[in-house]
Amino acid sequence: MGAVRGMSVSDSSVEADRRMPTDRNTAIPDMKAWTSAYLRQAALADWTCALAAGALAARVRFGGQAYLPLPYLSLTCGLPVAWWMSVLLIGGYDTRFIGLGSDEFRRILGAAVNLTAGVAVVSYAAKLDLARGYLAIALPSATVMDLTARYLLRKRLHRRRVRGWCVRRVVAVGHAGEVARLVTVLRRDTYHGLAVVAACLVDAREGGRPDGAARVPAACAPVACAPVACAPVACAPVACAPVACAPVACAPVACAPVAAEPVVGVPVAGGLCDVAAAVRRFGADTVAVLACPEMDGGRLRELAWELEKTGTDLFVAPTLLDVAGPRTTIRPVAGLPLLHVDHPELAGTRQAVKSVFDKTCAAVALLVLAPLFAVIAISIRLADHGPVLFRQTRIGKNGQGFTVYKFRTMVPDAEQRKSDLATFNEASGVLFKIRRDPRITRPGACLRRWSLDELPQLINVLIGDMSLVGPRPALPAEVAGYSGHMRRRLVVKPGMTGLWQVSGRSDVSWEEAERLDVHYVENWSLALDLQVLWKTGSAVIRGSGAY
């Protein structure tokens, strides 16, 4: 819901420094070792789930018989092999998708569909009389069990990554600002499994040293050789012998080390020409090249050839930011890999489906939660006899204002007392947040802890002012200060929850919150909405940033 928070960027960076290994000598498993172990566990889980699903189907379909017919015994024993082959063929054991829930789940579902179609084709071609009840139980059960097993494996992997294990050691290449942003995000979201151990900066000097200093040659200033003038003699002409000007030799100057400032705690290993050396020095297994015009095609190709010798993975970030994979397609044209970017779906059938889904869910939720609404209203009323609902003007789609509804969690004169507490504001931007706000009432603290104060926004969703998932509803003062690109978030309806809420809400910086809102607008999909709703539940239970 709307009240989901997490660790601040500064706190998370400090905590991540304690967890993430940055020294080559740190005893962590090799990437090939832990990826192989994870894939073996995934394959074992796939086999176990398929075998359990086959046994369940046999038990339900033939439970009344004294023994299981031989064809179905063979089918039950062969189902794990067929299931494993189907997952393998669709890329379910690709190391690139380890820990990525959406891609991993999509492949399991694709394997289930392919196997179902394959069984149907084979049974029709071979005229096999298979019991429909057996297949109707075995294949769906295998799918559900395997999805659950993969989810548990992924969560276990994320917990290990929080402790600094099962991570890729990354050398980041680019400008200092982009590298700092990448390091901050990866330290906050450790489940990605990427730990930046060194940086090669565009503006750094070449020839980095192991201690993080860069060695550069000192300029040898040319020494001018002054000509010697020959003074004329007034009397008899005397031949003036020319005076030779001996060249002055310029002694070579030794290269002096120039210290390079670390980027948010990450040592700088040199410039663009030092990437391969940095990989060897820090024991990295991945290189991430961020958007920078200095790394042109030829230079990137040479880097890829160099990394190929050591089997180091290469990630390249395009200059187009905040555009997710579903909107991009690589199309080769005249030998050039062109990146085709689709327009975001801000109107049409899918938006209509989203609106119907939002209003249906809001109506059902209001009916189911009516008793809870009554209990909350009574507790607020009894606390100070003030109004139950808090009303505030927010800016919605296309800049239109609307009234947002919340359960009141502060004293009735909270807005009048706001100026007295201005010096205690802990939020950035135009937001006003205090971790222990003295204006919050006793029932209000409980409502905020569990995000129950946001529930009346279901009324806004039902009448069409808001959506279940979307950007945070902005205040008029915020919108007045928007720059051109920030007004992009106003092309969709604001939401009760969104990427900002599930990423930490009040503990997320103002700039990061705005970036997440724009990212949602650019990459909206029904699948993303369902993913955010799923994460909202766990975020509410954690209560991180709920103040």
C-alpha cells in the first residue's frame, strides 16, 4: 500500500560496505562454483516436483485400485525426465537468469505449456489412450510445485546475497557520476547479486596501480636555447665567427603517482585502458560498461576480445535509461545492431483492462474490509473526537487536482503545527517527514505501521481518480516545481502503491523516488502491476520506512 519504507541510501551504503566483499583475498565462492551449485539445486527441485506431481496424479486417479497400471507407473517415473528436458530446452538453467524471478518463472510456465502440447501431439500421433484425469492433475501440479520451489530457492539466494555471498564481482567502467549511482543502487538492492569492487573512470589517468593510485608521466617542459648575439665592432671590419648554440638535453622525469579518489568507497583502478588489468587485480568476473561516448564501438570490441580470454562477462548499459527489456528489440540493419524502442502503452485496450481490474478489486476490497473500516473509524473517533478521514488535494492524471482520502493519523491541527516542526524535517524535496512526529496519535501510529491509513484511497480508485499501482500522488507544491521530464509522471493515474513504496517509501531519497515514478510510467505493464502488488504485501509486513 502507500506506507512502505526501507533503509536510507546512506544507511544502506554503510551496511553494504560491511557485507559486500571488495578485496580479492576475501574468501568467497567462485562464481562458477556457486552458479553450478544453484543450478544443481534447481534441477533437483524440478525432478522432485515432477515426481511428486506424478505420484499425486496417480494416487488421485487410481487410488481405488490395488496396484498402479504399468503404463502409468512408467509415465510417473518418466515425468521428471520429460519435465527436466522441457525446462532445459527453454533455457530454465541459463546462468544469466539466476535470481531473476520474472524470467525464471516465465521459463517454467513456458516449459509446462511446451510439455503439455508435446504430450497432446504424441498421444494423438501414437493413438495413446491416456487418462485425462491423470494429465489434468500431473502437469498443473508440477507447474505449481516447481514455481513454488524456484521461488523458495530464489529467496534463499537473496538472503545469501544480503550477507555478501553468491555475488558477481564487478568492475564498473564509465564516468564517476554514473559509477556512483550504480554502486549506490546495487548496495541498496543487494538481491541483484552484483558487488562493484573497482572502477575504471573515463577521466582517470591511465596506468592504475594496485593501491588505487594512477601513474602518469610528468610533462617534460622543453628548454629554450637562447641564441648568442654577435656584437658588431665599429672600427675595421673583423670577421665575426658564428657561435654555435649547443642543444640542451631534457632529462627524463620519472612518473609520479597521482592519487585517485575512491567513488563512494570503491577504489579507482585507472582509466579505460586499465579494465583488463583491473579484472585480474581485483579477481572480478564481470565488467559493467556504463553509458559514455568515450567507449566507442572499436574500443568496446577490443575490450570484449580481451575479456574473452579470461571468460569475464561483459554488461553494456545503453545510453537510453529507464527503459525495460519488453520495450526494446535489437534489429540488425545493414550489419548494425539497432535498438528499436517501442512507445509505452499509455492508452488502448490494456489501459482499459487495467481500469476494470482496479475498480473491480477496489469494490471487492471495500466490501470485504467494511468491518475493519468501522473498527478503525471508532478508534480514531474515541482518541480525540476529531474527524475520521483526512482530506488533501493531490494532482492526478494530466495535472488535474482531486481530493485524496486517508484515515486521520495526526491531531486535528497538524497542519497548523507544521511550521513549528520545520527544523526537524527529515525528508528531501517538498515532502515533510519526521520519524517520530509528535503530531501522530496513538491509533495513528498503529495505522501507519501497517499502512492501514491508506485504505480509504480505495474510494479514489473506485471513482477513477487513482489506480491500485502507479506513481505517488503528488502535492500541488511538488508539481509547481517539476522540470520538463518530471511532468512525465502525470500522464498516468497516481497509485495507492508503486515502485517508490516497495523500494522504501520515506527512506528513499527524493530524487530516487521521482526516478522510480518515471520508470514506472515508461515501463508500465499488467505484469509489473501484479509484481508490485505482490511485493507490497511483504513490504507492509516488514513495515520498513513506515512513519
